[in-house]
Amino acid sequence: MPRVLRIFNRLILGGPLFNVTYLTKFLAPEFETRLLIGAKDPHEEEAHFIREQYQLNPIEISCLKRDIHLRDDTRAFREIKKIIEEYRPHIVHTHAAKPGAIGRLAASVCKVPVIVHTYHGHVFHSYFGKAKTQFFIQAERYLATKTDRIIAISDQQKTELVDTFRICKPEKMTVIPLGLDLRKFYEDQEQKRIAFRKKLGISDDELAIGIIGRVVPIKNHKLFIDAIQEVLSKTSRKLRFVIVGDGDMRESLFSLLDQYLITYNYLPEQTQPAQVTFTSWLTEMDEVYAGLDIVALTSLNEGTPVSLIEAQAANKPIVSTRVGGVEDVVIENKTALLCPSEQVSPFSDALLRLIENDDLRHQMGQFGNQHVKDRFDKDRLVSDVRSLYHQLLAEKNVPH
């Protein structure tokens, strides 16, 4: 049985976590998989329910952290190298930037037969200044020389990596879209809708507009708040706005809402209903989507936005910035309205269009479910990766 060492950064909610989880659990019995993970940031909430639900038992490397730190990164390299030497995997498959860098270097030094890396996103624009960005690009080009196959999660991402940033030749890259367990997002929606809206005190005659994700600069929640201010001045519909997730930008969003004189609350500390509700991290995301009427995304950059896949599965129309892999996930004007990044008026106008048109919301939601139901299924993901592993092992003549 081929052995796979899968290396990931941290167990926090998002598409990468589900990707790693499904590949760790469901490639058996053909592949034996051992999972290594690093440490989460202080403001991040670990997805304990995923660990428990899928009985994950990862090896945790506390010095494998998100930020660059020479001493910690050197220790992480040594620990991973030792594990590779003991486990002797046929395949090392890394996910995300930091595990991808340290893990691939360790695998290369140990002469692992097959080295695979998945880009779940990239940091080549909208994260850092020009000099730091160029350093990361050069580093990734070097790491690509140590890699047998690189996986992009969308056609758009492949185009950026190959043509724009020239990370590797196109023949070294394979596109394998994310796979998710989507059934729960379109089953028993009415009961879930009632439960979610009761928790937040949202009445039947209010439209709920939500945004899901880490409250960090790259997600650009400021655009969402700016758009709320414009929308509230232009409609008579009763509206509630919900921010699901948390992060180090939350306090600055509170200040912006104070500036706009928009009421807000932060659950569970403040339960009095307000125009904008911050829920922090929630685990029953199928209930969240069922309770919303419109799903928004305001990011400056995205890999494959899981919130938009889940929103479509839950029959919800979308308003999003046109960034990264968004256009590989939605169908413009059929499942989502797309807007230029960082422009408030087009975004607020798109929200207003859905707010004022009940039929359009319904039509776009129904079309979205049909669009993602099979395309982003977890079984398809596992099948695609299984086939790739067998292909790479055969190409390298690896006995197993």
C-alpha cells in the first residue's frame, strides 16, 4: 500500500481544511495517509468538530507557523525531515504556502519518490509590498523545481501561476477543483432557516445579507460595511446584515460602523438585535446559509472561495468582487453578480438589485444549486487525486 505524508498548516475552517480532511480519510484503503499540521494564529478558532467528526489524529508540529521565523522554520524542517525518514512515504503532498515550502524542501532532501503541492490560494498580490511579493515568487519558482506535480484548484489560478507569475511550465500543473460535502446545504432548509433566524432575532419580513470568512485585510470587510451604508440610504426594505467569522480587523469594523451610525452587536456577548450582527465562528454552516437571503464576498484575492460554492448549494444568490478563482466557481448574472474590486458603488448597486427583486433572488439561487451540485462534490475530488497519485507513481516506476 502506498504511503502518503500530507502536510498542512492549521485546522481552521475553510476549503483547504475540507480538501485535506477528505483526502486524508477517503483515499483509504488504496493509500495509507499520515497528516502533519502546524499551529494556528491566536485569533483563529480551531475546527475541533472536524477533527472529531472525521477522527483525524494529526501529528502536530508547534513550530510550523504561518509567519516566517527562521528559528521556528528551521525546527519545523528538522521535525518534518525526521518524520519522513521514519515513515518513508512514497508521496509527500503539501498544502498551502508555509507547509509547501518547508515540506517540499524536506521531502527533496530525503529523496521522496513523488512530491506534490496544492495551491489553495497564493500571496502574489494584495498581501504584501512589491519586494516581499517578488521574494515569494522567486521562492515558489525554486520550490517548483523540487516538485513532481503542482495542483491548482481552478483554471483561473492555473493561468495566474503559469502565465502571470511563471511559477512552472504548464505540463507540471494539474487543475483539480475543490470537493465538498454539499448535501447538507440543500437538505431540510426550512427548519434550518427558522433555527438560524430565531438565534439572531431576524424576523420573517427582514432580508438577511451575510458574508462568511476570516475578518482580515485580504477579505476587505470594509467594502462590505461601506456598501451597507450606501444600501441603507437607498432602500425601504427591512434588512439585517450578518458577518460570520472573526479576526484582527473586527475592532476597526466596529469603529467604522460607529462612524456611520449603524447599530451592531457581537454574539454571544451582546444579544440585543442590531442592523449588523457579528457571530464570530460558527460550525453549523448549513444552518447559516439557510437563514440568509443573499451571500456577499468582498475579497481582494481568492483561490477557490468555498463560501460561494456552499452558498450556491444552498440556493442563495451572490454578490462578489471579481477576483482570483471567483469566476471559476460562479456563473456571472446567473448565479452571481460580480463587481470590480474595491469599488463601493457597483457593489452596493448589485446588492440593491437583489434586495429589490424577489424573483431574481429566487432564480439565481435555484440555478446556483444546479451548477455546483456535482461539479464540487467530495467524491470527485478524491477520485481525481487518486488517479493522479497512481499516474505519478507509475511515471516514477515506484514499487508499492
